[in-house]
Amino acid sequence: MNIPQELKYTKDHEWVKIEGDTATIGVTDFAQGELGDIVYVEVETLDETLEKEEVFGTVEAVKTVSDLFMPLSGEIIEFNDSLEDEPEKVNEDPYGAGWMIKIKMSDTSEVDSLLSADEYKEVVGS
């Protein structure tokens, strides 16, 4: 299982890449593996400001639909449009081409509450 060291993680299986006051967010390799073949990603919260742990969208797989939770508070400034036509990118490259949203963080101190790669490995029993 791929758990990049440079990223941060949540117990809800989102990953976060911090660049200044912007965070790129997606679902982890573990999550996409558990979900199975992803057929649809829906994010209707573009340009909205959401609080940490609020639902920002859903991911639909062949067998289930899962909510996506904000790992940090902030404004959703970008959605990965390519997922509309190619949701399978989440399965193929969850940490690269399969990213979901970018946010402008409203409280950078919340980053401290995210899990390190090693802490996330404990969550998933890896």
C-alpha cells in the first residue's frame, strides 16, 4: 500500500498536500482500494467555504457511495475537472492525477491535527 511520507492524512482516509496556504486533497490508496472501481466523483461545493469535517462531496463506486470530508477549514478554490470524464484516475493514481480539490485554508493551525504517514499506517493496520 502506498502512503507517501510527505503528505498528511485523516482518519477518514483523505490525504492532504500543503503548499503555503493552499491544500490539495484526495482519497488515499487504501480508500480507493476499499471502495473498488470508482465511477463518479461529485463536488458541488466549489467556491464555498466549509469547516473542517464538513462534507465537500461524494465518491461513487460500483458497490457504494461515500461522503468526502474536509480535512481542514477553507474555501474550495479548484475541482479536478478531469474526474468528471475519468473518475478511474482516483483508482489509478490517487496521489497524482486523481486529486479531488484544492482549498485555501482559513486556519493553518489545523494542519497540526492531521496524521503523519506513520500515524496513518497505524490507522489502516499497515
